[in-house]
Amino acid sequence: MALTGLDIFKLLPKTNCGECGVPTCMAFAMKLAAKNAELAACPYASDEAVDKIGAASKPPIRLVKIGPADHETAVGNETVMFRHEKTFVHPTAIAVAFSDGQSAEELAHQTATVREYCLERVGEQLMIDLVLVENTTGAVEPFVAAVKAVAASSGRGVILKSDNPAALEEALKILEGQRPLIHAATPENADALAALALKYKAPLTARAQTPDALAALTTKLAGLGVQDIVLETPAENPAAAMQYNTILRKAALKTNYEPTGYPVINFVTGQSLPDLVADASTLICKYASILVMDTLACQAILPMMMLRQNIFTDPQKPIQVEPKVYQIGDADENSPVMVTTNFSLTYFIVSGEIENSGVPAHLVIVECEGMSVLTAWAAGKFSGDKIAAFIKASGLESQVKTRKLIIPGYVAQISGELEESLPGWEIAVGPQEASDIASYLKMAVAK
Ligand code: SF4
């Protein structure tokens, strides 16, 4: 049963020491009740409090781990309906589907592509997380051979999809200890698949036609001892899939309804690329924990990875890069000097444009708590005196002969203040848009 803020307060030390990040135990209790804090933030919580509050503040959606220890994918543990309420926790795992009807050469080639698929964006490595092998032949041997090939070559966690319990068991034997996700228990085969999940310590997908039938199925599986469950309600179209996902999450979060408190798997397969991208985008935004696609086309995978990264970054913690002076290209003592904030996206866009220009430059990244240029300026973090102090402390003046500092066009208004705070430097107002940096730099060095 959910504890109220007052119930929780009674279990806290009531010393108001503030070490949990809020000034009083009552304020902390309210945050715990709203699931906006974790009890671990209070170092003085008693064992009784840990027992009682820990259980009550347990994430309403179970954390499920899939795959080998060195390439584990975690899904679930979500606590909010909307990202702006706090943050989404585990990014939608992107899975690519293969079939045991594919030739060995084709599987080898495609799984190698999965392994090598890696995009670096704003300092993060974006990858395909899981592979699904479908037992389209219905036979045991081809399924086992395909699973063996795909698991070894892709290096990713595996989803085993089959209606044949014998094929599933043989595949589970060769993946023992690697926590593959079994797909799928239905009301008809629940006992047999629960036995497999327990025997091989593997997570299990529960699949039923409606949220009510699904809740009945997960209740049965939980009663049999299966804890790590992933939900699937097949839908005829993306609107229905989004509706089911929303119903399941809402029931888990708003009413603490345990039978739907698990991550969700959705399939976007057998479609044209534009339809697949549209449906996958919808489901990444609306609660897919695992999204299975049947393509490796970069027109589908790349936009989904980027969308996922945007949705699953913590809105309370801007992604930051280390504040310092970066040398872009073979910058030397005569190279131009530019300055901007330590918001990760700003850094990667600006440094990318400098690289593209072919003009080596020094890029001064000022500590601005990860804010973008205009936000930092409005908050007083990207002011003339702060930039000047940072440049003086960085030692840049002893490294370069240049005494011209290029500031972002959006903060032209700080140029006078900066010139006063940084004697001997000329302040040049650069372009507003990063896309104009390359032409600006080329013109600057041509003068
Ligand atoms: S750290 Fe614990 S004791 Fe201190 S104010 Fe927070 S809840 Fe109270």
C-alpha cells in the first residue's frame, strides 16, 4: 500500500540535517511520497524505514535485465508518465529481428553489421541493443543454429521468439547464463514457458490480446514465481499500440497496479520504411521499453537512435562537456580563438563546424552548468566578466599570440563588457548560427 508523506515522515530521523538535499525531513518525506527522491539519499534512515519506505517507494515498473553481463540491456524502472515530471530512466532498447530461415551467410553479414553499428553523438555512443531470432521454420535445429550464430556474431543480448517450447529450450541451453528474453508466454502455454524461464533464469514476455487478459496472465506468471516479465499486447495499428502502452503504464504508475508494472515490448515489422519510422517514433515517445524492427537501414535506425537520445536525456541535468580550452585541428599560437558554453550539444555542433571549415582554432568552453548560450547569458553565467575570468585562469594567454576573441552572435551585447574585463583583447562578434561558422572562419583567416 502506498505510504503518505506523513507516514513516511514518521519513519524518518526528524533531525532536519539537510544532507538529503532538502532542508527538512518533512520536505524529504513529501518528495519520497511523490517518488521524486530515493531513500538512499538519507544516510540516517533506520532499518525499519528502509524496510517500510523502501518497499513503498519501490519503482512501480520492474527493472528487467536482458543479455550477458558484458552487454546487459536494462529496461523498466520508470516512475513518470511524462519526461518533464522527472525523467525517463532506461532508453527504449532497439532490437533488430532475424529469422532462422535466413542463410548462414546472410545472418553472419547482418549480425556483424549490428555489432559495428555505432554512432557517436554529443559524447554518447548510440548502438543497437538487442537481436531477436524468430523460429519461422518451426523446427528446432535451424533455430538453434541461428541463435548460436547471431549471439556469437552480434555480441548483443538475444530475444528468442518461438511457439515451440522444445526449440526454445534447446536455444536456452546454448545461451545459459546470458539472460535471453523468451518470447512469449500466452494464456495457453503459460505453465510450460514459466517453467523454462525459472529453469534457465531468463526473463519472459507475457503476451495477451487485451490489457485485462495481460494482467490476468502476469498475475498467473508471478504466482508461478516468474519475476522478470516483459509485456506485449499485439495491436492492429500504432494508435492502438500507443493506447495499450499508455493504459499499462498509467495503471502501474497511477494506481500501483502490480500486474502491469513491467516494461513493454512493441514490434514495428513488415512495413515500408516511412511507416516503420513513423510508428517507431510514436512508440519511443509513448512507452516502448523494447522496440523490435526488421531492418538495418540507416534511414530507420539512425533517426530512432537520435530521437531516443533526445527523449531519454534527463531534463534536469543538461549534458555537459568539461570546461577548458579545446584545440580543434592543428591549432597553433596564431589560430583564431572562439568561445561558447559547456552545453554538450553546443560544443559538439560548434566544434564540428570548426572541423568542417578546415581552419584550426582554439575553442574556449566556459563553465555554464550545461546551459546553451542564450540561457546561460540570461542566467548571468555567460557574462563578460565570467568569460574573462575563465580565460585568464585557463592559461590561454600564454599559449596564443592571437588577441582576438570571437563570441557567439547571439550575445553581441556582452562585447563591450568583455573588452573591459579582458584588457588587450579585441572582441569580434561571430555568427548567430553554427552553420555560418565555417564561412566566417574562412573569411577571417583570408583577411
Ligand atoms: S538526510 Fe535524513 S535526517 Fe537529514 S534532513 Fe534528510 S531525511 Fe532528515
